[in-house]
Amino acid sequence: MVGGAAPRARLASAGLGCAREAAVNPGLRWLAEATARWSLLAPGSPRAMQMSYAIRCAFYQLLLAALMLVAMLQLLYLSLLSGLHGQEEQEQYFEFFPPSPRSVDQVKSQLRTALASGGVLDASGDYRVYRGLLKTTMDPNDVILATHASVDNLLHLSGLLERWEGPLSVSVFAATKEEAQLATVLAYALSSHCPEMRARVAMHLVCPSRYEAAVPDPREPGEFALLRSCQEVFDKLARVAQPGINYALGTNISYPNNLLRNLAREEANYALVIDVDMVPSEGLWRGLREMLDQSNHWDGTALVVPAFEIRRSRRMPMNKNELVQLYQVGEVRPFYYGLCTPCHAPTNYSRWVNLPEESLLRPAYVVPWRDPWEPFYVAGGKVPTFDERFRQYGFNRISQACELHMAGFTFEVLNEGFLVHKGFKEALKFHPQKEAENQRNKVLYRQFKQELKARYPNSPHRC
């Protein structure tokens, strides 16, 4: 018993040495303790028992190290797998819910600022004006396409964006509180999904003074929030819009066309002011920019863009050759041909159609103003504003062209560019109050011409 006790004691001592080594590595502590207990009980010679201990201790250390390595590799694998899964989920999320670019956040800020202002009343006090619902950076020397529309006619913006490559400014009229809310949603949806809208379009809102534009009810923005492309927004607009007969608003408020025109061209130097359902010829903006950039003597000149109208079944002509072909077969005719021939007769369409073809846009001939000419034109400098007392139908553009004449502007007709109205203008397509409005504005026009004599006492011209 005494001879066997000594080896066991030495083995126990060696086991405790393994335990001390394990103390440096806490992960081996349990193995050292187990080895020490086993060594006190194991039979055999001291040398064999010491070798057995060393082998076992080394084996368990190697085994434990291998297990720890496997565990670390497994954790690393799970971490990488989790990261890949998270990236996949994020990509899938953004596929359905794309993040808002910074420019869209700026649109939100613009809308909040414009709406929070509460708008400003116009000179008559009948209308509330919200400037800068959408904003865009405009070169002061650029040519702005300025237009106006009811909410239901905003869908025409799509065609204007395709044909006009420069900046646009549109004034939107909302006749009711619901339309004002819809206009704010459309402004955000169009600018969010249409990069061209964000980059090139400024938008202003006008509504009756008794209303204030506000953020709409949650259900309507929710419908627009499901849209994912510019085309989807215009398709949605086409479904919710209910275009009616011209100027038939269904309310006791008048359509303030001249207020809207002034607002749209407010910050422009050179502007082409048109109705929203008209389409310019392809390349008109580029041609105007090149022509205006070559010279700075255009102040005091109204560059007339001939206007036509086309049957709705026809594709819009892109250049003068296409237009002339349709003109010769009666599918295109001068603007207002069936309603007010003298309103555009001074443009001299027969002369324009027979001009020789040229590659560069330029003024082709000078036309003296004659009552009641109301040309569409591009002009810079001190251009008289539209008289905002003219509302609804009649004399709203005639009065402004008359003042241009009194102010000394000359009218020069461009050789290649043109405008085309979608559809023939016909009397039956107007609202029943058209003639009454025309007569009322005719009386105002007589008064307006008398006022011009006092405003331009030294002018050699008369309307």
C-alpha cells in the first residue's frame, strides 16, 4: 500500500501541474480536474502513468482546440450567411419600397413651405395664390414654356415634357377644396417619379380665396403612394381627371386665365406662353436658345410662333414638312379658324407655308399688329403683363397683344417653329355661357383700350 501510494501521489502532483497549466487556459480547467481525479485512482507504474497522463492531456488539449476552431468557423459562417440574407432582404425591400432620393425630400420641403404660407390673395381678393409648389433652377437667359391648366388638364404635361426640352412653368387652377388637395398630391407624385418634372418644371397653385390648400386625407395619398413610375402617375391622373367643356367649372368662380399666365411667366425673361393642350414643334426650344444667344437685340420684339389646330385622330407633326403635308389636305388648319378667323389671320399662313425650307430658326417677316390679332410669341425685356380682369372666355390674349403694340413692340414671324392645338376649335365644344362671357369681356376691352391711351400718351400706335 505504501509503495503504491507514492506513484499515485506523484501522478496526482503531475495532474495538478496540468491543472496549473489549464489555469492559464480556462477552457482546459475542467479537463485538468478530471485528469487529476483519474490519476489518483489509475493503476500501473509511475513512468507509464506519467506518459499516459501526458498523452491524454495533450490529446484533450488538441481536441478542445479543434472544437473551438470548429465553433469559431461555424459562427463566422452564420454571420456571413446572416449578412447575405440581410442584404437580399434589403434589396427586395427597396425593390417594392424605393428609398426617397434627396431631391424628393427637397420636394416635400417645398410643398410644406408653400402650403404653410397660407398663400397670398391676388389683387382682386378672389383668388389665393401658392407660389413655388414645385421649384426648378432656371437660367435667366433661358426660354421658359409658360402654361396654365385646371387640375383635370394636367395630364397634357406629359406631351409638353416630351417636345419642350427646356424649363416649364405651369400654373394650376383648383376650383374646389378637393381639387386643391388633389393638386398637392399630384405635384408630389409627379415630382417623385418623374425626374424630368423635378429637373425642369416649376408649379404654382391658384384656388378661390375662400379655400386653403392643405395636405389631403390619408386615403388619397395612399393610392398615389402605390405608384412606382412616371407613366403610372399619368395613368392614374387620367383615371381620376374628368376634363369637361372649356371653362365649364361647375362652380360660381371664374377661370382666371390671365392671372395664371402672369404667374407662370413671372420669373422668366424670355417666355413662350401657351395653353396646356398645345404642342410645340420638335426642337423649338433649342432653336430659340441658339437664335437668342447669337444676339442681344431682341428686346422690344415679339417673335411670333404660328399656331395651328389638328384633328384629334392625327399624330402630332414633329417638323414643318409633316405639318405642311397635313395642312394641304385639310387635316391641319390655322388656329381658331372656325371661331375667330381675324384673331390669327395677320400671321399670314399662306406666306408662312410657302417659305423656303431652312435649317436654322430665324424671323422670316414682320407683321403689323391689327385688331383683334392674338399671336403666341416669345419676347423678352419689359413685356406688359396680362390684364387679370379678363377671366373666362374672350379678349384675354387680344388685350395683351394690343398693349404690346401700344408699347412699341414689333411682331416678327418665325420661319420654322410652330404650335399645334389638340383638336379643332368648334363652337359646339364650348360651354353655354361662352357668348355671354365674350360680350362682357368685349365691354371691358373697350374700357381697356381707353386706359391704354392714358398709359402710353406718347405712343404713335392705337388699338
